[in-house]
Amino acid sequence: MYNTIIVEIARRIACVTINRPDKLNALNAQAKTELKQAFEIIKNDSSVDVVILTGSGEKAFVAGTDIKELTELDTESGKDFSEDGQAVFNLIENLGKPVVAAVNGYALGGGAELALACHIRIASENAKFGQPEVNLGIIPGYGGTQRLARLVGKGRAMELILTGDQIDAQEAYRIGLVNKVVPQAELMKTAEVVAQKILSKGQLAIRFALKAVNMTAETNLTDGQALEASLFGLCCGTEDFKEGTKAFLEKRPKSAILKNLQHFQMQNIKTPACVVQAENAQHTTYPDTRHRDTGKRATFNLSRRKAAGLKKRATYNI
Ligand code: COA
């Protein structure tokens, strides 16, 4: 199906591998198109709850955008090129499912930006990070100027982007660019352990957490907290929450309910219109949240609203 990437799905984890090892997995147009296709499918695939993204071989995660293709750009096509790449990386960041980058070597230019679009980054000891675009007379164009500064701070981002210097995995860890550094041989196993840990949690909470934390890049504290409160409220209406808290207090393992919530899938998570709608709601039905086996909609009881005698049924559009 794909020529430049490999997609393998097992035990609710999709592993996406960029597969151009002879070009150090440089992202050419085809690889970007295939990544977009693959992530669109994964977004809607209810059998996948976590993604691991890596590069083929032991030398490179992605050594950047394909420089050969860059040479064809002019002012107009360069802008389109940047916007197209940004759209693919935005799709990854807003997938609604956690994406773990297993950075197995060079992550330069578009490769570093690709890792930045993921939610968690684990690096092998030989990994190297850098934004060498200025060496080519350009700037990072796939979101790097924005995401790098947000992740490691403006000063460090400026240094990396203005000098084009590469940093090793330990330095990337020190400045908060990666979450963990492990030997190359343990990289995929470590990424899988992280993925499994996420899978063992209530998936509704995982997806709400992704949404809320992603919003920090887009909103002010007041609006971000409004969204947080609404999502927190939705979590409190779930069996997942009831069982999780009850099990803790009764000092026993959680029952399968927590795992069952994996079966709820959500799509089209948008902005916090729910805050207003919830004011008059007794119950709310999340429109795109359905039980995978029964197809039944997930209904969240808003007991506080019920107690207040509010009857209107509302639909959350988050
Ligand atoms: N675009 C296109 N081809 C690339 C590439 C890129 N970003 N990065 C590496 N390649 C290709 C090389 O051209 C070479 O192809 P060839 O065998 O057909 O000549 C192959 O991958 C191996 O790369 P090579 O440079 O020989 O490996 P190296 O170990 O000597 O150096 C790097 C590794 C990563 C330091 C070096 O390849 C490099 O600097 N790449 C470009 C990084 C960059 O500027 N990225 C940002 C682009 S915006």
C-alpha cells in the first residue's frame, strides 16, 4: 500500500516507520503524502489507541525534508510547501490519540519538527537533533519555529535555529526536548512500554488530557481552564471514574470497566462550545462517542444539573 512508510498494527498500537534508509529517511513529497494518508486512517481506526512513530535503520529517524525537492521551490511554491507540511504535522499533533516518537538517530530539520509534533519523544543514545535550515538559507517550515520555542523555551530554540547546531540525545534530554534516552537496542521496547502504560488507562481520560494539554499552545489560561473544567466534568460522569475512585478507596484492583472505556472512541473534538451548552443541561450525549461493540452512544450524567432541576438535554461539542 505504501512505498516510503511501513504501518504495522498490533495490540491497539500502530507502529509507523518512515522507510527510506538509503536517504536517511528524508521526507520527500511521497513520504509526506503517505504519512498523511496513514494518520488519517489511524485517526478513524477504532482498533488503534496509541501510535509509535520511528525511522527505519539505526542511523536516522528523519534527516530532514528531502533537500533535492527543496531546490525546485520559489517564493510562491515555498509557502505552499510549508503549509502542506504543517498540515501533516498538525494532523499528528491533533490526532486525538497519543503519538510516541521513537527517535532512533538523526532528527534534523523536518525530522526534528516531526518529533516535535508527537506527544512524547524517546531517543536512542545515538540520536542527534538540530534545525540546520539556516545552512540552506531557509528557516524551519513545518512548525519548528513555533513548537520548539514552546517546548524548550525561546532562548534555546533561538540558539538551535540561528546556529543550525546539532545536539546529542543527552543534551536534548537536559533541555527538555526529549522525555527519555535509552540504548538503541531498547528504544522500541521502551516506546512500547510507554504505549502499553497509556493503554492501561481510561481512554476517554487520555483523549481529554491530550485535548486539554494541546490547548496550551492555542489559548489563554482562562479559556484553557474553562475547557479543562468541562472535560473534567465529563470524566466525572463516567463509569470509568466511579470505578477508579471506588477501587482505590476499597484498596482493590480496578475492575474491567476502566478497560472497557477503551471502547469509546471520539472524533471531531473541537473548541469549548460545551461550556455554554452545559449550563442548561441535565444530561449530555457526546455525539461521536460510541461503544465500539454495541454502537450505543455514551451518555454522561450531569448530576449537579439534575439536582438543580434542569431538564434540557445538551450535546457537547468539544
Ligand atoms: N535530503 C535528501 N537526501 C538526504 C538528506 C536530506 N535531508 N539527508 C541525507 N540524505 C542522503 C544523502 O544525500 C545521501 O544520499 P546518497 O547516498 O545518494 O548520496 C544519503 O542520504 C546518506 O547521507 P550522507 O550525507 O552520505 O550521510 P552522512 O553520515 O555522511 O551524514 C547527515 C549524515 C545527516 C549529517 C547528512 O546527511 C546531512 O547533513 N543531511 C542533511 C541534513 C539537513 O540539512 N536536513 C535539513 C533539511 S531542511
